[in-house]
Amino acid sequence: MRQLLIFSIIFLLIPLAFFAPFTGLMSYIWIAYVRPHEWAYMPTTQLSLAVAGSTLIGYLIFELTRRSPKLIPNGLILLLWLQLALAAFLSEFPATAQAKLIELSKTLLIALLITAMVDSEKRVRWLILCTVFSIGFLAFRSNLGILLTLGQTRIYGPGGAFEDNNDYALLLNMAAPLAFYAGRGEPQIWLKRSCYVLSAMMMITVIFTLSRGGFLGLCVVALCIALKSRHKFSGIAAVMVLGLLLLFVLPARVVERVGTIRNASQADESAQMRLATWRVCLSIIADHPVFGVGPRSMLEAYSRYSDTTAVRVAHNSFLQMAVDAGLPALIIFLSIIVLSFYRLRRARSDLRSRAPDSKLIAYSHGLEIALIGYVVSANFLSRNDLELFYQIAALSTSFHLIARELVQMKRI
């Protein structure tokens, strides 16, 4: 019965994505994060790929002439795509690398479709709310698990790319500021309050994933939100007081896990393994500086540098990018991050002077803090393929183009 229901929903979404590509884009985001096929015990079913394909075809037929692809503003994403493709086809392990390239291509294609179709404040609002409520549903479900077990269990993600607790914490660290500032810019009271509640639930869930990198990212995200408040001193004080209160409220196992951050590099086996892995990654990069060893091919190459068989990834998104596709890919990847920060700040500055009531001003703060959360947590995780990261990079381009168009209209 459950499988029939899920298939019925997807059966309706595929033609809807074709005739209404923007709706298809939001449907893809919902499927990518909520993963409804997991409920029907179909974890390997590529439902999001079917919706993405239908959305792309619909866009090419119905929206291409009205909303052309923004190729020049997305030059860095296209360059990264090219570098990843070259790395995959030149890899010593082509089957593994090219399979991963297909996954990455879907992610980058969705980013390009976002910049093409999300060209107004209304569409930005719908896309951000769709993202917030999709990930917020996961946080709501996780909070129910925390309550039912009285906080005595480690929280894991829904499956797929976010099954690991560390990856799940990274996703929530990026989504929490999005939800907070979506609420800040939302005129409808019930939506505003819902976004605030979901943001809090996301932060609570991060703590109970017991991810140390996630906890560090959460601290940075909370501090950034406080620094962006009108009363910065009061905001920072509130964060510190809340942190102290949590020490008395949280279960002892959570407090002990967080406490290991101070001496992790000396006493913790997993931290020692990370340091050893990073050294091996540097050796791999030195031997393959231009194209790396190919996407997802680190496991095959790792045995040449170490006898350890437990290591699958670099445990660092930046090193992982260089290992997968060489130093040029890392430079492009870092450039995307820097350019996204610049575009968000520039768009916010233009909007404040031209459209001070625009919701995009509040949203830009959320996207900016989400990127900061990613940069912090990504130092401990190999998630250079994170879908939400590329969606935020694409939205920063949309913000830039919308603000630029508004400035030009005002001059006329």
C-alpha cells in the first residue's frame, strides 16, 4: 500500500514537472531531501533522477525562450563540471569515476536550472520555503525520536547521501540559518513562526547526531546569527547563556561527546585516522596534481599509499575535491565559495538602496551563514558533492542577477 502511494505521487509529479518546470524543480528538491521512496522500502530507486529529467525537458520546451540559461554567470560551475568530466574519463578507474560523474552532473544541472528559472523574488521565496520545509520535516521527525528515547540515541539521517550522522549534521547546519532568515523575511505569521521552530529543531538535531564537526559548525552558525542581530552584544550573551544551560540539560553522553573535541587529536582514534588520511591525501595530490585519481576513486588509489582498508574518503571536502579532480578543481571550488559570498553581499547592498523592503535581503543573510556553516563543517567531511551547497551557489547567482536588473530599472 505504501509503495503504491509513493509511486502514485511520483507518477503525478513527473508529468507535472514536464508541463510546469518550476514545480518540477521544487518537487526534485522535496524528493532529494525527504526521500519518500525510503518509506516504501525502495532506497535505490532513482525517483529524483526521473523528476529532474522531466523538469529539464519541460524547461527546454516551455521556458527556454523566456528564461534563458545563465551560462556566463555560471562559468565557474561549468568549468568545475568540465574538470570533473576530464578527471572521470582520464581516471585509472573509469567505471567508478564515471558513475560518480553522473551523480555530480545531476547536481550541477539542477544548479544551472535554478539560476535559469529562479528569476524573481516570488520564485526565490517558494524555492527557499520548499527547501526549509523539506529539511525541516526531517528535523521534526528526528526531534520526535529524541523525545521518545529521552535523548539516549544517536540521530542519523534519512538515508542516501545523508544517512551518516556527520553528513546529516552538515545538512542541518546549512538549513538552520536558511529557516531562521526565511522566517525573518516572511510576512505571514504562521509561516514565520513555523520557520523559527524548524530552525530550532534543526539545531537541536545537530547536537544529538553526536557529530563533533557538526557541533563546531553549529556553534559558528549560532554565533553568526547573533552577530547579525541588531543587538550584537545581547545576541552573543544569549548564545553563551544558552550554551551553559545546555550543559545542565543535555544527557551526560552528549556532553561527554562534545567534551572530547578539546583533546580529540591526541586521544581519539577516529581523529588520528583523519590526520593520517589527510597526509595520504596530500601524497595523492602530489602524484596526481592536474586531474586527481577520478571522482569516488580514492578508495582504489588509497591502497598504494597505506595498508589501511577502512578509509573510503578524505574526511575533508577540500582535500577530497583535489584528490578526485586535481588542484584546478579545488581552485574552482574555492572560487565558487568566494564568488557566492561576494554576490550575496553585493546583492544585499544593491537591494538595501533600491528595494529596502525586499525579502531577498533577509534571505541573503541566511544563505551567507549557510555557506559559513558549510566551510566549517566541510573541513571534517568529504561532501564536496553536497546538493544544498550548489543550490546556494546557484541562488547567490540568482540574487545577483535580480538585484542587477532592479538597479538597471531604477536608473531608467
